[in-house]
Amino acid sequence: MNRRRFLELSTMAALAAQAKEGIAMQSINPEKPAPTMIIPPQEAHVYNMLGGGEAQLLATGERTHGAWWMGRFREDPGFMTNLHYHPHTDEQVYVLDGVLSVYTGETWHELGPGTLGVLPRGKPHAQGNRSDKPVHFIGSGAPAGFENLFPAVDALMRRVKPGTPEFIAEFQKIAERCGIVPLGPAPK
């Protein structure tokens, strides 16, 4: 699957998720289609990720009226999320280069270039980079809201030293606001 097709499918998945939930969206109404959105890379909002990496957010809830979000991500070797789930957000990842490790369904999956991963709402998962090279991927989700994690954590990292009790307490509040339910460390 090429990048353009992935972006098309991600957008359709976001719209389908909204339609499934019965949420009215301008883009679902064929008589009043959504406006065209062109977002060049220099308009991405760029954030440092806790533990190593970068989030370049292109489409945010602000731009999509809360319908969906999309960004390009780099996770450095050793980066790992905790096991968690999102009660209201469906996520998709499409690996551009490197290997993204995703834990779901009681097992680890190694997603190489060209692989699409769909992580439905309510399903526990973890992800990270267990290799020795950076991984680059496109991430998206519907509805929007989870993407607010990245600017909030970036700002927190500038104020408070990561790993301190104050940082952990603030991170937990941010995660809760962004629709993340923590379940503990990522399985080995």
C-alpha cells in the first residue's frame, strides 16, 4: 500500500468511525462536502516525545472539528509506551521505514515498512521500538483528542524533570484528559 492510499484509507476510517457512532459530520453529508485540506510539512506542529522520538501533527481535532487526527512519528530505539487502551478512539498506524513493535491480542507483532496496524477502541495495546534503528510511521485516530497528549507532554518535559513524582502525577492527569487508560508496563 502506498502512502497516498494509506492516507485515503485513514481518512475513510475516521469518517466511518464517526458515521458508525451516529455523530453528524459535514463530510458525511454528500450535499455539503468537507472543505479540502492541504497541510504542507512546514505547517506540522512538532513535539518531542517522552523517551525518544518526535511527533509531527498535521491534522488535529482543531482542523477537523474533532473528527480525527493524523501525524508522522519517529520513535527512537528503546522507546516504549505502557500497556493502555483508549475507550473512545480508534487508532491506525502505517509504517514508513524501520520496525514498529505493537503488542495486542496477547502477543507482540513486528510491523515493517508498508504494514498497516488497526488498533480499535477499548483494546489494550502497547507500542514501541525494540530495534536498533529509528522507526517512522503515520499515526491517525478517530475521533480526535488523543493527539493533545503530544503538546501537553512536550510542555511538561520543559517544566519538570521526567521520572520525578511531580512529572508522573502530571503525566497521569494529561493521559486521563487525552483518553488513555493505563494498564501497567508493556509486556516483555
